[in-house]
Amino acid sequence: MPIISVTIAEGRTVERKRALVRAITAAVTESLGSRPEQVRVMISELPLDNYAVAGVTFAEAEANGEPA
């Protein structure tokens, strides 16, 4: 039973996360030959203050109008 863990910055819509889960499930079933009901996907969302690139948190970048 494949178990996939995905960590993303918070802020995506439910629809986006559902689309991600469907795409991951399709990729796993195609590449591993698993049945969709065997695939488990766990999404963890990080607060923007807890996610940084180059020493700048996503919250800081967003506040400054910069792309995260």
C-alpha cells in the first residue's frame, strides 16, 4: 500500500488539494500498478511563517508583494 506524504505552504483551495490528490493517485497507480483504493495521500500544510527560502519566510515575501 503506497503512502505518499506531501508538504505544501498553506493557502491552497480545497479544489486544488483535491486535484493534487487525484493526480498523485493516478501517477502512483500508473507507475506502481497499485489500485487507487490502495493509495494513501497525506497533505501537511505549513503556515507561511514556518516556510522560508533564502532566509525570507513566505509570509514576509507575501507581505512585500514578492512571489513566494
